[in-house]
Amino acid sequence: MSSNSVNEPLKLPWSLLRAGGRHGLSDAEKRDPIGLAVAALNRIASSDLLDSLGLRKASERSVYRVTSAGFRTAGNVGRTFARAGRATQGNRVPATRNTGLFDLTPSEDEQMLADVVGEFAQEVVRPAASDANEACAAPQEMLKASLEIGLPILGVPEELGGIATERSAMAGTLVHEALATGDMGLAVAALSPGAVATALSLWGTDEQQSTYLPAFTGDEVPAAALALSEPTALFDPTTPATVALAQGNGYVLNGVKSGVVRGADAELFVVGAELDGKPRLFIVESSADGITIESDPSMGLRAASLSRLVLKDVAVERIALLGDASDYLECVRFSRLAWCALAVGTGQAVLDYVTPYVKERHAFGEPIAHRQSVAFMVANIAIELQGMRLVTYKAASRVAQGLPAEREIALARRLCAERGMQIGLDGVQLLGGHGFVKEHPVERWYRDLRAIGVMEGAVLV
Amino acid sequence: MINLETPKKIRPLVDQAHQVAMNMLRPISRKYDEAEHSYPKELDMLAAMIDGISESGATGGAGAAGVRRDEKPEEKKGNKNGANLASVLSIMEMCWGDVGLLLSMPRQGLGNSAIASVANDEQQERFAGTWAAMAITEPGTGSDSANIQTTARKDGDEYVLNGEKIYVTSGDRADSVVVWATLDKSLGRSAIKSFVVKKDNPGMRVERLEHKLGIRASDTAVIMFTDCRVPAEDLLGSPEIDTKQGFAGAMATFDNTRPLVAAMAVGCARASLDLTREILTEAGVVIDYDKPAFSQSAAAATFLQLEADWEAAYLLTLQSAWMADNRKPNSMQASMAKAKAGRMGSDVTLRCVELAGTFGYSEVELLEKWGRDSKILDIFEGTQQIQQLIVARRVLGLSSAELK
């Protein structure tokens, strides 16, 4: 159905007679004479001519729009990353040690980190969430503040200027969860540079780490994005349509990536592409020729300024190839795990919001919480949320310990996609009509929670 | 440090339980499903073996053993993995073998759990080694166990019990029955006490055995108490009616037994998942953990969903047991585990029958049996709805008067 070509991103055949391929209509739809007349009338009604003739009050137009007329720009001409280091294996932190005991208590360091981030989420992130959703952008002050609490360097080895002394997947999971209790969209915006820094730390060569990581451990942390998704139905990250061809002393990339966080601001991308039949990661600097960023506002996560990254004959040097094919697969998994943690955080936000609401809201002379149909919905949110949390923690702890975790991550993803969405739905339902309006944040969480199971990449633990 | 793997020191016990389940329970599973009400004599040998293991200190309880929070302060500080975790993990394995047979295990009755939970030290010693069934439910009283009609009247050094109890698991086979009765109906739930009644008591009579949908290896009795005289020292715990403490004492048993029942559902469902995975694999279905579920066959996608729900129930169960081991109040978590495991158990076992088609529906295999056995686990020790009620009250901070 949809096309992935660079020239025509998602332009589908369209004619007056055939309605399909636009506006959510399938190709099976046909226009009859009345339909044709209505379609023509609609075109006139939406024409700018009416406005220029003063026939209609000019309506406000936002810059960042859902239509194809949204912005389209070249990649951010950011800093140059001075080459350094050698093409040998980079610095690696060791796996965490297992005590052999079942334990649900975070380590002291993890708890401290989660507390700090949780406070940040409540005091800085949550108050900024509604405006950021409207603006489709994260406020600069919040992004700056997120650097101060060390978000980008959580997964970077201590020896390279970061704070990780061992594999930080569990700490990362707790941080993602805590931040998402504030707002998922802003969390994704703030965590995106850290995803790239973590990828460089986990799979980078000495040269890649020496070239790119200093930017993330310094004061001016660049916007950066881990771009794995593509805008096709049934997208399978293990077989990306974006391709890389070895050419000369490097590679040439072609394709379209979607769900790219703050694409227009990003100075560095880690992009998934197929090379010789295997999925691989490539480091792409935003200043490269052939890069176009298109705004791609979506149902939710609006504060993350989701974009498409269009790669047309983008030439990169040999240094661009990050890790091997199995590292790519790990990247997909660890990213899915990070999304699960975000789902748990947002699910907790829903639970914490509806709990006092149903006790205060009265109907038929008593709080609606006194009715089992309402109370049981809240109970089920609590039960499923804790299940999501434990399954996610188990996967994260296995990753931290260096144990195989593909099964656990897959199960966490299935559970969080399914049950997380249900929590979003029930959150709105419990507030009734009030849940449907933007006066309350539950409608935003509902939209955000649909991202789980849809998004690949963007965040990483 | 967060770690949700099976504890190293409990792994040998789990392996042992798995071998017992595989080599002792599975071979007789269908036999006693068909021969309802006949005593699984094989279990006597097994019980003797388990006793031997327990005495040697090699296990922390291999069956539905009692779980107890010691009053004595622990010497060891920090994270504990103790009898509660060991119990749920071994019960999962045994129920992977057969839920009905696990429930029929001599000296491992739910009454033993009650004794372990509320009896004083002297009683613990006196009742050690007894096989105790549990009698709570009455014809007119199911989930609202505070509404018990069976009476206990003090007469000298004895209590005199009168009433009818139903759904008493192992009620015919056990050595004794822990009976819940009220000392004074007008004082409500705080007057409800439990009594250990020995099998040879002439005032106690097993009326009949039920014919059931599942767990047919386990006998389920209707028991009549007619002027049944019980020594006063066989009242478990304190004879005082403490209106402040209310129902809490009696209900404390449930905090300990609910994780066990959740573990039963987890074990039974895993039996279904294990077999179904093999059946699907033989049928050419590939279950891939990395590929999106929607890009796989519907059967594989369904399986992934079931396994994800199973994993959640499994970990909620371990959480509630771990909290008990570490003496954290776990009433809500126990109910969460029971609610999730109960509904997961039905969903998983019934879906697995569906996935396996008429092969799964047939008595040739055990899938259909697990589809029947699992249902009771969402009912006894508090139905799905009771668990939701408990969780809701806790989460919302509402009393039982506010949220009825």
C-alpha cells in the first residue's frame, strides 16, 4: 500500500473518482455523483481563495501541522564532531553481579536516582506537559534541567565521563519509569540524547566513543535520536527497508525513518539500515548531504516533536557503522524495554490521578468509588500495572546481569502494549466526559500509551 | 539489588518438586481424574518421602505447608528468601504436575496453613504431623465468611459446635478439620474463631462427597457438626473476643494461603503452556520473541500474549511470598496475585485447549483436564471478585462499609 521511496514519502494514487489512500479511506471507496459534488464543494470551502477575497475570517494556523504542509527542512547544521581515537573496541562496563537472592529492593544508588528523577518529574515535567503537548515541543529550560540530573550520561562509562560503573539497564528502567510519571512525551524528549550516548557506550569502538561521546558528557549536549522505526504497516525492525551500500571508503544510506525524536534539532542520529542483508546501526551526523527532516506529529508523544528522517543518497564514512548485527538486535530489545518502563510510569500517573478523583466525584449521593464497577476498574489498573512493572523489572535485571533477556523483553512488551493501553482507556473512562477534555491529563496519557507496542527505537536502557 | 530470578538456594527444591511432579503425579493424573473419590494411595509414599526431606532440613516446605511469621526478631538483617518463597515455588512445580493431587497431599492441607498461621506455640507442637482440612464455607455463606452460622458454645472445658460445612477439601481423608464457628453471632466477625476437630469426634459426620468439574482427585466433603464437643485448648489462637482486632486474626490465614492458590494457578497454566508450545511447534508454528507478534501467525501471537500474562501472574505471586518472607504487610499483594493468577489460569488453559483443537479437547491429552482444574483456582480462598474488592479497598483507602 504505502510507499517508502525517498522521492514520494507516503504519496498514494489519488484521483477525484478514487477516494482511497487519503483521509483514512481505503481503496475500496468509490465516489458516486453526489460524493463528487460534495468533494468539489469541500475543495472550494477549504480553498485559500475564500480567505484572500476576505470571504472568511482567517483562521489561526499553527506552524506544526498534521497535514503534509508541515515543515520540511534539511538536517540541523550542528557542530562538527572531531575524529579521535582508534578503531579498536571501546570502553565497556561490566555486568552487575548477582547476589543469588530474589529481591525487589533497588540498590541505594538506584533508589536515589529514581527519587531525584521522580521529584523532577512531579515538579518540572508535569507542570510543563500540557503546554508542551500543544506546542509539540519540549521547553528548553526543562531540557537543560534534565542535563543537570545526568540523564544523558546514565549509560556512559565513568571512564568516559559518564556515571556508569556497571551495566545500567535497571537504573535506566527506574529512571524511565520515574520520568514518565511526569509526562511520557517530555520524558522521551529528555531521554533521547541518552539513548544515543548509551548506544555508543554499549557498542561503539574507541574511535566512535572518542569522537562522539565528549559532546554528551559536556555542557552543551546535542539533541540526538535513535531512529529505528519506519512508517509502514507491520514494520519489523529486524528487516528494515532502509538500506546501506558499501561505497568507497564508507556507506551510502537510503530510506525513511519515523518516530525520530526532535528530528529538526538533532545533531546526531543512530539509524537502523540493512547492510548485506543484515540489519545494522549507523551513526549519521545531521549535517550530511541528502538528509531531510519532515515534521510527523502523531496521536501522542507530541512534546517529543516526532519527525521523519528522509535519507537520500546520504554518504557516511567508515566510522559510521556501529556494532554488529547482533548488537542491532540488542538495541531493538533494550529500546523496547525502555518503552515498557515508560508505560509503567504513565500507568502509575493514571492510577495516581484517578484514585482521588473517583473518591471526590459524587453521583447518586455518594462518591463513585463506593460502586464496585468503578472500584474494580481501579483495582484492575493497580493489578495489571504491578504485573507490568514486575515483568519489566525482571527483564531489566536480566539485561543488567548480562543474562539472555529476549523472552522477558518480548513478554514485557506484549503485556505493556496490551495492558498499558487498557489503563489509558480506563483512566479516561473513569473520568467520563471530564476525561475526554484537555482540562485533565488523562486524555494525553491515553494518546501516549498507544505508543507502546508501536514505537521502536527513540529510547534505550 | 533488584533480581527476580529463582533464588539459588531454592533451585534444588524446585528441581526436586519438578521431578516428583513429572514422575509421580503426571502418571496418575488421568487415573484419579476418572476415579473420583478413590484415594490416591500413591501419595502416602510420596508424603513419607517429603517428610523425610523436610526432616533432613533440605527443603523449606514441599507442599501446601503452613507459612508463618515468627514473632521472634530475626538475627539476620536484610533481604530474606524463606519458607514462603520456597512454598510457592514448589507448589508451582507440583501443580504443573497435578493440582488435584497436590491438594490431596497428606499432612499438607489448608487447615495446616491455618494452624501454622494462627496457632500458639503449644498448639503448633501438639498439632505437628496432623493432616488438617479447612472448613469455612456453609450452604448460605460463601464469600461473606463473616456471616458464618455454625456456632460454638462454651460448656465447661469444652466448646460445643453445631452447623453444616461444605466444600471441605480432603474433608474425608484428613485426620482433623479446622472449623470456623462463631462464639456469639451478635458480636459479628470478631467472634469468629477456628477449632481443630479430630476425625474420630462422634459429633462430626461426613455427609457426602461432591462430584466436580475439575480437581477430581481431591475430595470435597459436606460435613455436619451436631453437638460436637471440642476441648477448649483446641481453639486456635486467643479465645478472647477482641472487637478491635475484629476479623483480622482469622483473615490473616488468607494472606498466607492466597499466594499458595495463586501459585497453583501459575503451575497449572504452565503445564498448559509447555505442552501447547510443543504441539504448536510440531504443527510448524514458530514463536519468535523478536519479530512483532502481528508479523507472526495468529497462534504464535496468541501464545505470546498468554505467556506474557502468565509471567505477570508468576511474578506477582513471587512478590507476595517474598514480602511475607521479609515481614512486609502483603494483604493487597496477595490479593493482586490471586486475582491475576486466577483469571490468567482460566484464560491460559482454555485458550490452550482452543489452540490445540479437538486434540486439546480430547481426553487423550491433559489439556482439557487443566482447562477444568483451573476454574476452581479463581473461586476458592476468595473469588476473583473478592480479591478485586480487597485490592480496591486498599488502593482507594475505603472501609468495607464504604465499599461494599
